[in-house]
Amino acid sequence: MKPFTFVPYDPSQAEEVLPRMFDILSGNMSAIAPTGRSNEEDRETWLAYMASEQGAARRVLLLYAGEDLAGYFQYGVEGDALCVDEIEISPAYQRTLLFYRFCRFAAGRLPEGVSRVRAYINKNNRNSQTIAGKLGMKAVGENKSGSSWLYEGPIEKLAAFAGGVHRKNP
């Protein structure tokens, strides 16, 4: 198995990396939440968003297996919450140790004061809902459109899932 590495996204690599990120997103979401538009329309919309001020402000961690972009994690920290925007893993790397190793990596780098994790999960995404449950998260609401549940839970469950790694200051 190829070694997994986790690299912060560098906007200077946008031309190379963003299309690869979209391919992973599109492959995963087309089965869960198709938009009804063409893949090219979705690509243009997503790339424009990522180039916007709001998209550029998102924190992104790229997940590599050797030289292959195996997935990515988009997130933010709001007050005491780690806010998960997206965790996308290429189908070729799903059901591997990548997600576990990612959780271990993330748990060891949480800023002080983060006590909970929050994520919106599409109502059709049963796999992510199951994983959220294993991380001690529960559905506590939904988004405005009603397409996703808002899950929340204590950050300690993430650390426990990852093998009890203790936090470090970034």
C-alpha cells in the first residue's frame, strides 16, 4: 500500500489540483446528490466558487496516497467547533486506512479550545451518516434546503476514534 500524506492546499497549484479535486467530488456526489446539470456545468460552477473570495478562504488539506490525490478535506474553525465542509475520498481509496489515518492526523493538530465537531451530511449519504455516528456525532438539525442533516458531537470522540492522539498547538 502506498504511504498516505496530508498536505495543505497551496493556491499556486490551483490549475493542477482543483480539477483533480472536482473529479473526486463529482465521482462521489453524482451517486448521492446529482444536480441535474451536466458535469461540465457543475465543474465550472465549482471552480468559480473555489476561485471566489469565499472559496479561497476555505482551509483545504489534500490527502495523498503516494503521488495520487486520494481525497481532500475542507474545513474551518468557528469558536469551539471544527466545521467540516467536505471530506471527499476517491472511490479507489475508500474502505482503506486513509480515513482512519486522516482522523489521527487531524486529531493531533486541533487548536486549543476546539471541543466539538460539526458537519452537514446529505440525507442520501448513509455511509457518512454511519461514520458520523461512530465519531459520536448526532443529527441536531438540517440545512435551509432540507437536503442535509446537521451533525454535531464532542471532539474527544474523534481523538478516541483515531487512537487517543492528544492535541498539539498548530
